[in-house]
Amino acid sequence: MQQSQIDRINYLARKKKAEGLTEAELDEQRLLRLEYIRTIRANLRGQLDNIDILNPDGSVENLGEKYDKYDKEGN
């Protein structure tokens, strides 16, 4: 997500508090927020894919692989 999009999200949030938004601006805000959430989730997934946990029994478990199964099950 580009900085200009984040700036627009912040602008719309301030405007909503101050004077309210038009229907078009509410739709734009909703779409920008959805894109922001998708970006955050993708970044988190990238971080999880690169984290390995050493279990007490000596086995190594990758968090990305561990939690990928939950995403596919809808949990």
C-alpha cells in the first residue's frame, strides 16, 4: 500500500469526525480500509513464513506452515 493511500485513509477519518462524509467518500474509505487490512495480513503471513520455533523435543516447527492449515479451514 502506498503512502498516498494511507494519507487518504487518515484524511477521510479526520473529515468524518469533523463534518461527515458523502456516500462516495464512505465507499472509498471502506475500500481503502479493506486494502489496508489485506496488506497487513500479507505482511504478517510473510513474517510467519520466516519464523521457526524449536520445540522442547528438539523438532523445528515453521509458524507459516502451522497456521496455513487454519487459514484453509477457515479458522
